[in-house]
Amino acid sequence: MKDQRTRSQERILDLLKTLNQAVSAQEIYIELRNRSQNLGLATVYRSLEALKLAGAVQVRTLNGESLYSSLKQDRHHLTCLQCGESQPIEQCPVRDLETQLQTSHQFKIFYHTLEFFGLCDRCGSEVHP
């Protein structure tokens, strides 16, 4: 049975599917306004929370800000603590672990994130010349 979504949730989900990157709730709010789909910021946040709990959107926190994207795949990143650049990692080193956890804990996993923090080449060379 398909989840019943509000019109606001559908608008946000449609927008996220057209974007090729994770965006903040503020950016979603602005983009919807630019597309003449006026939703209040509180409605955007409520809709994102409901979509998250339904497993329809993916959330990633970067520098204290939640970034949302349509649920496509698990995401893995190398993130520089100095400049904030985040590089995606294509391979998934924990896919087998996810399968084991779903089975052993009877826990439905929608997605997972894996993030490594450090210094990128450029920032690392500035710190240690």
C-alpha cells in the first residue's frame, strides 16, 4: 500500500527528484517560491520530517546543516574539516553489514551514510608545508 502524502510533500519530493544534489530546507523553500509554489517554511520542515520518517528522502548533516535529497542510494563521503569540501565515495564498504543488521535486528533500513573527516590534499598541504 502506497503511503498517503500531502500535496506539500509531493511538491517537495518532485523538486528533490529534479535536483542533482542534496539541499537544505531553506533552499527547498526558496526554490519552491521561485517556481511559484508558495509553501511556508514551517510546512517545508514538517513535510521533510514526514518524508524522512517514511523513508522517502535521505538526510545528511554537513557543518551542522541538514541536507535533503530524494532517496536514490546510500551515500559515502570524504569531508574536509577545513574547507568543507565533500567528495563522494562510489564503493560501499558496509553493504554486507547492512544486510546482516536488517536480518539480525529485524530493522528496516532505508539507507545509510558513511562519512570520513580529515583534510583534503589542498588543505593538508597548507597545514603541513
